Amino acid sequence: MPRVLVISLNYRTAEMTLRSAQAALRALQGLEAELVIVDNASGDGSYEKMKAALAAKDWARGAPIRLIGSDHNGGFGAGNNIGIHAGWSDGSRPDYVYLLNSDAFPAPGAIRALVAHLEAHPEAGLAGSYLHGEDGEAHMTAFRFPSIASEFEGAARFGPVSRLLRRKAVPMPVPAGTQRVDWLAGASLMIRQAVLAEIGLFDETFFLYFEETELCHRAARAGYQTHYVRDSEVMHIGSVSTGMKRWTRIPTFWLDSRWHYFSKTHGRGYAVLATLSHACGGLLWRLRRVIQRKPAADPAHFLRDLISHDLRALFRPAARRAVPAGTGGAEANAERL
């Protein structure tokens, strides 16, 4: 039976993380699996709260669950890398790594469906779930890789442009069934350990956003597909740790990640063209806003922040490679509970 390592990354959402872990353990019944919770240097007592709860809760006693405390918050990718490096409790490697957001709750058969799909489809290196909100509404989690064309389409927000570039738009309509996609949201994502051993782990240059996009892109270049598995259903709240829904100004880390993605995957010249494309689309949208009196759709000063950021980034030295190898020991304090 294939072995699965489930990684749940916590940042100041201790109670929700525990609820998600409980749902994951239910979904793992009948599978050979272990669950690792990584506290990403929350600094709010989350580690202590979870440690006490896992020692006291009936559902956690004797369960294959470990808690790891990181002393540094390096972001989403770095936190998950800690869990991946921790590996199986006996020091060996699993067959599959399953990333589960702390605000995601897998249905009883969700994880098993991902394992079964990857077992049946050796061409797939990654597989992810159908995500829906608390209200049952489907979330957009299947995407195309970002491009110069998609930057213009997304920024312009103009029906004729979107229809013309519909096959370039990053968000895909929610697939009706299982299919190949470019990349998937990392809220419920299973990855072959053999793929990680070959291409490396998450690039820790990314703090938040674009890290799973780049990982799927790297896998695709190595010949591995990413599949959306409709039979794997997960309830996802979304943006709990990042606060994205409350942004009033675009964070620098989002701009850093976007620039790093384009410059790493296509080169700096392409990154510049992507930004120019976004600026042209953004100016078209702003003209329509004035004429048609449409409400704002971006955080304040977004276009100005994007252009000024990328101009500075263009003349900075390129980021050094920060992709850990796919094997190694944990560099954090782990505790079996």
C-alpha cells in the first residue's frame, strides 16, 4: 500500500488547524499515512495550544500525528518544505506528499481518491481536489500558467478581450470532471515524492503566492502532468492566514512573487513584457471605469505599485536559487504526540 505524508501548515489559526487535522485523520482511515502539523513561527502561542490539545483530545491520542515548530516564518513554501523534509516518522520517505491548508477540510474519500488517481496515472506528478466553500459553491482552483496574454486579459476586464483570449486566461471554468490542467491551488494538493526528489521542493524565494504555480511549471518541464480530480472533494474557507480578502494595498511579497515567477520561468525580458502587458490592460480598465463609472476592482494604487516595483526589480541582482533538494533531514524541532 502506498504511504502518504500529510502536511498541514499553521500560522496563527490553531483551532482551525486542529479541526482540519481531525477531518484529515478521518479521511486517512484505511490508508497508510502520517500527519505532520508545522507551526510556521506563529508567535501567538499556537504551537503550545496545539501541543496541549493534541495531548488531550481523544481523537488525537495514538493517532499518527506529529507537531513541528519552526523558529522562522519563511512563507508557505518554506513551511511545507519543513514538513516534507521531516518525512516519515521512521526517517524514510513516503510515496506521496499531500499538502492540506489549515482551513481545508477533506471529505472522507477525498485523500483516497487522489492516491487512487496517481496510482492509476503514472504520467501525473501532481493531483488536486475539487474545492468548495462552506456554502457549497465551487471554488476556482484549476488554472493555466500566467503569460503575457493572460496579464493583459486579466487586467483589462473587458468582455471582447476575454472572449478573444479565453484560452489564455489564468482561471479556468470549474472542470466538470477529472482532467489535466497547468496548475492547481495548493490547498489540497498531492505530489509524488519521486517527482520532488527529481525537481526539488518549493522555491523558498517565494514568500506567498506563485509558489505552487512555479512548482507545477517545473514539474511540467520535467515531463510530469498536473491533474484535477473531481472525485476528491474538500471544503475550503480560503485566505484565513493571509488576510487577502482584507487587503487595501497590494503587499510587496505578492509583487516580489509575481516578478520572480515570470523572471525565473521565462527570463527578465519576458517579465518586463508581462508587466507592460498588464499596464496596458490596466489602463484600458481605468479608462472604462471613468467612462462607465465602474467601481474599483484592485487595491489602491495597484498599477502604480506594480510598475514601480518591477522597475526596481529589473535593476536588482537576480534572486539566488532557493530550491531545496527533494531529500534531507528536518531542520526543525519535531515532536511525536
